[in-house]
Amino acid sequence: MDAESEPRPGRTRKPIGWSTIIIAALVAVSAALVWRRDGTSGVLEILTHDLSLFGGILPRVLAGCLLGAFISEILPHEKVSRSLGPKSGLMGLLIGTAFGAILPGGPFTAYPVASALLAVGADFGATIAMVVSWTLIGYGRAVAWEIPIMGTDFTLWRIVISLPLPVLAGALGRFVYVRLYPKPAAKDDET
Amino acid sequence: MSAALLIDILLWGSVLGVGLIAFRRGPPVFKASLREGSMDFVNIVPRIALGVIGSGYIAAIIPQEVITGWLGPDSGWVGVATAVVAGAATPGGPVIGFSIGTVALKSGGGVPQVVAYVVAWALFAFQRVILWEIPFMPARFVWFRCAVSVPFPFVAAAIAMVIGKP
């Protein structure tokens, strides 16, 4: 166990994994198809639009990364593994669900924070509950997009239907995980 | 106040809050997390760039009409299954996803099917997985989470069938 006052050693990340290669191939094929259909101007039009989108997103990505890093530094390791770890039971799934539901911001916060939780001892089950809860019952997207477009009635009704899903998904995740990886899996960050 | 501004205020407010807690643990902790966060940012930027810039091209070759066509009046579990595939395949952000759902509702799509579509889209729309989840999280976790999530749009549709319309 590491002392809580000492900064933890940095996580190592491989910059390029299989997922990145697959995505790059997908993008290359799509760009080629767009080029064949719309010519160079079509390719450039999408490029400028997406570059401006990218510029707008960058500060939020930085905020998300800092949030994740601070959270993984200040959360006490053994407390997290106790309340969100593999043996945390239903309570861990409920805490993950509650956390996902109240988390502010968009994907640029949810995923860095979820990644930080994994790094400080939450198990796949609790982290799945958190991510699924953020996406299905979190208020951020519902207030910003779903209510204006789909209406309040549908949105609230859809959220009520979704209420049990994060805990169920987390439980299923835990159930499958211990059968897929019977031994405590080695820590790996990228496949 | 626009929603985007509100999100930014909440976001940076949270960063400030946890940053303050880290700072009170001592400057080494604060500096280490600052460095860690910046390194994460530097490592993630190329992948986000690939996702953001690339997803425009992927969206351009999957026309919205194709997705809307899949959400036809086909009722029952076949309709639900089609809706789940449509949700996963929907390119673009929340505006497109929810608009397709609204169009489907108005043009006679069944409510359980639209619920399945919205839930599937929220859980594993390929573009969000590629653009956001994979760059930030261990890939093994992401694939595992997506696989585990597959039954839940069906569960949501079943609940919708039982409890009825909104």
C-alpha cells in the first residue's frame, strides 16, 4: 500500500494500440469514399468543420484530464477499493450509479474520471455502473439535448425505464468478469 | 446562459475544487497530479484528433436517411433488434441521435422500439465509443463494457412494453 501523501507513479500509456489502428483504417477508408463522391472540396469542407470542432473541444479535454488526475490522486486508494472494488457488492454498484448520475460535464469528464476510478481500485462492475449511469440517467445530456428535442414526457419516462439498468449492467459485468478472468488480472492499460 | 457555458463553468469549477483539495494535501501531490493530467492530455490529443476529424468522414458515408429507414414501423422484437443496430450505427452527436428518435416516433415507429434505439445509442453508438471512450479508457474495459451493455436496450424495450406509453 502506498502512503497517501506521496504522489503515485504515473500511469504508462501506449500511444498506439489496435483500437487506434482500426479507427485510423476506418477513417482512411471513409475519407477516400468521401473523396470519390464529393472530390477534394468535399474532403476539405469536412476537415475545416471538424478542425474547428476539435479546437472547441480541446480546453474541455484538458479540464477532463486534470479532473481525472486530481481525483485519482486525492481519492484514498484502499477506501475506493473497499467501496467500489470487486468485493463491494450491491453497495458498490449503487455508489457507482449515483456517482455517474451526478457527474457534471460531458464525455470529456465522464471517461477520464471513470479511468481514474479504475486506476485507484474500482473494479469493472462498479465502473460499468458509473459509465452506464452517466450515459442513461445523467442529467447533462438529458437537459441539454434530450428534453429540447424529444420532449420532457418522453425523456422523464425513458429515464424512469433506465433507472435499474446501471446496476444490472454493473452486476452482469462483474458476473462475466470473474468468469472470464478467474485470477486477478494483470494491470494492463491497452490491448 | 447557454448550456455550453454552464457545462464549462461546472467543469472548470469541479477541476478547481478537486485541485484545491489536492493542493491542501501538499505541493508535491498537486504538482504530480498536474503533471499527470497534462501528460494524459498530451497523450490523448492525437487520438481525440483522429476521432473528431475522422468521425466527420465516417458520418458522411452513413447518411441519416439510412438510419431513419431502419426505424420503420416494424413492430415487435425484430423491430427492437433493428432499432438496437440503428442506435449503434448512428453517426454524429446527440442532436442527430435524438432527432432520429423524434422522427421515428412521429412517423409511426413503436415506442418500445424508439426507447431501444435511444438506449442503444446512449450505450454504444460507435462514434462516441471511438471518439471518446477508447482514447480515455483502457481499450479492454471499453470492449468489455460494450459487450456487457448489449442486452440492456432489449431490457429497456421490455420494460416499456410492460409499463406502457409515457
